[in-house]
Amino acid sequence: MNKDTKQPADGALQPDEQETGEQQTANSPAVQEESSARPEGTEADAGEADGSDEDEYEEELYEEEDWEEEDAPLSLGARLFSASTSLLRWIVLVAVLLALILGGTFFSMYRSVSLNSLPQYDVSWAGQTLEAAGYDWSVPVMGFLHRDFSKKPGSNWQDLEPVSESHPSLELPEYTTALLTIENEAGETLFEGDTTAYNEFHFSENGAYSVTLTVTSPETTGAAQGSYTYQFNFQLEAQPRLVLSATGVAQGSVIGVRLEGVLGDMVPSLTTELAELPFTLYQGEWVAFVPVDYNQMAGSYDISATVNGQTVTETVQVYGRQRRELDTYTIDGTSAIPYVGALPGNMDFLWEINDPDIYWDGPFIQPVQGKILRDYAVLEYTDRLDPTDPLNAAIPLDQIAAYNANIAPRRSINVTLETTSGSAVVAPAAGRVVYAQTNGSLGRVVVIEHGCGVKSLFYLLGRRDVDEGDFVTQGQQIGTTQGHVICEMRVGDIPVNPWDAWRGAGGLFF
């Protein structure tokens, strides 16, 4: 096919064909007449006009060709590139928005954490509230983000009121730890350590002191971590102070005595009408235990302590114990129920034993289980006539009453228990075995010194499992029973009610 005859897709003429048509039209008679009728000079204008129309027509054709090229379908690679570019732009936009949102959130949360966000600690020294002079804290904001707060103590020292305790109390929030440095007026360091070591520290003399205290938070995940620093001065004006476990006790009880505010190493002395026992140093304080006899007269009694030329006194009221009676109408009262009263002289040396160490820790335990046949401090009548006994039917009742009235009772100083033979007897508390022998009618005897003159005694044992000099722990078996066993407790040489100790009551645990 010739180029001259080729048709465009839309049926329009090609430029060559159009030009030929125009030339033909121009040579037609009508056109020639029109041309001859025009004035000279207009032919050029017409030619220009015709050229302009041709240019416009060509531009339209080119625009149509460009439009056709733009409408042509894109290749797969081009489409993928265009899609990935759009996706990347979207991802970048989202990332920028998220960064702006998160940044704003972090900034807002960071700014919301302030000094008010720090933990509030209540710390006191000798009952006086301390004010923090400095701090160093890291407070979590979100995730790994923390905000730090720090302030150096500087020269800000808190002045406290005078202190009268040789070992001022230190109160801290739960689970915190602390380090202390104590200096005297000359700037000499008297103590440096943690709270455990401070529990054993006591001031040896009055004067002016300075303390630097750092309290650190517990290590808790997700919580603020840091410390407060306290700096304070105080004047120590310690005076001995006598503290009693109780100001009113019953007969057979034990009074715990503690002497506070003692400076130096001088041993204090104890004076009282009840019993004079020595002080012992326990956990940095002077303590003593005063027994009250089962037959001690009711009334008020003074307990005084003297140290460094100073004497302090407290008063205790002793009350009478309710009288209980145990009637026995046997001819031979000693054979009815085993009885242990006054001990033989060969055991008197025991009352002088007074170990300075306190071996027990917490309440005592009951050493053996059984039926109570005779309790502590009961009145027991023996060798009395039983008016209901047929053997005494011939004796007038008034004569029986008169006879029985002249029988003096005896008071039990221990506890008699009826047990299954072979039952275990255990140590009621830790201590040192100071006596383990067979002694006449007392049978097999074991005596345990628990410290400070406090002793547990056991009589009529069926078997003895410890020897003198042995140290026993609470609950350790010391022997067995043979049916009846007698348990006793003494402070010094005074028998006291063992039930108080076995139940964790009384002055022994003061």
C-alpha cells in the first residue's frame, strides 16, 4: 500500500492528502475569481493565514499523538515502581506522624515527673523528725526513659532538741537501708556503718554530736530508685532511766528490769526488797530479772538501780495470788502424790550460778504433756482425817474438824504432771545443763541454766539423756518420764510460776 493512500485510525486525512485537497481547491474557478477580485496585498495575508491554520492543525495532531502515548498502558515494572514509591511515601508520612505523637507524649510525661513524684520518707532520730538536706533520685517515666533529680546536701544542717538516750532510736521506712556516720564535736568519727552495726552502738559520754545519714530506697522494679541524705546536730544529755516490764504483778511472777541511758562501761547495781540480782549486758542494755516469791506479802516495793553515782527508782505493786486448795485425806500424805518441796542442801550451790548470757530467744515451751495433779502455789493438806472414810465413822465429826484444823498446809512450788511412762521431756528453752544426777528421793534430776539465773528443774525422770556441761536447744529431749514428773522454774533461789514462761508471758520476755 502506498503512503499516499494510508488512512489514519480515526478516518481523518493525512497531512499530504489535506495539502493536495487545498491545492485543488485553490485552482478551482471559484477560488480564482475570488482571488482576482481581492486587492493587491491581501494575497500575502491570506498566505499567512493559511500557514497559521496549518500550524494549529499540526499542533492539534501532535497533542492527539501525545495523548495517545499517555493513555498507553504502563509496563509491570513501571507499575511496581510507582506503587512502591507511593507506599514508601505513605510509610514515611506515618512514621513522621508517629514520631511527632510519641515525642509529644514522652515530652508531656517527662515534664509531668517532678520533685513531687519522689517518695516521701518519714525518718526520725530519738523521736524527732528529720528533714532531708540532699537527694539523688532516678524516677521512671516510660520504659527505659528516666528523669533524674539531684541535690547536694551542702552546709544545711538540722539542729535537734537534746537527746537523753545513750542509744538514740532510729526509725526508717520499711525495706529501706541506711548508712550512718557519727562524729563528736572535735570532728572525730565515732561510728560509721549500717543500721545493723548501729544497733550495737552506744554513746559513752554526753556532749555535742553530728550525724550524716543516707537512706536508700529498696530495689524494686519499675519504682523510683535513689536516696535521701540527712545532716543533723544534737546535744546528748543522757540520764539513766529504769524501765519495768510491769508496775503490778502477782505472787510468783518475774519482773523484767531494763536500765537505759547508761554511759560508759560501769556495771549498775540493783537494790530491792524483793530480790537483789545482778545486771547483765544484753544487746547493749543492762537488764535483770526480779522474782516475786509465791508467799511474798502484797504491797508496794521499790526497785532501784545505781550507776555513775546516779540512782533511779521505780515502784511495783505486788498482788496476792488467788488461793487454791488441794485436799488430801491420806494418812501418809507424802505417798499420795509425789512431792518435792525444800531441796537438799547439796543443791544450794545451784542458786549462785548466774550465766551472764541470755540463751533463750522468745517464749518457752511446755516441756512435757500430761494431767496436772498438783499445780503451782496450791495449798495442799496432808494427814487429815476424812469424815467420809468408814474407818473414821466412830470419831465424832466435831473432833475430826478440830483435828483437821490443826493440820498446816504445804504450798506447792512446782507443777506435778501425770504422764504415760516413757513420755519425752524436752528443754523448754535453750541453756546449759548445770546439774544431771540422781539425788535420793528426788530421783533423776536435770537442771538447765537459761542465763541470768533463770533455771528449769526436772525431778523423778525415768531416764536422763543429757550430762552436766551440755548445751541444749529448745525442744531437745533431755529425758523421759516414769509416770509422774515434777517441773520447776527458779530465778535465783526463788521458785516462780513456770506457766508464765511456758505461755510466753511475764517479765522474761521484756
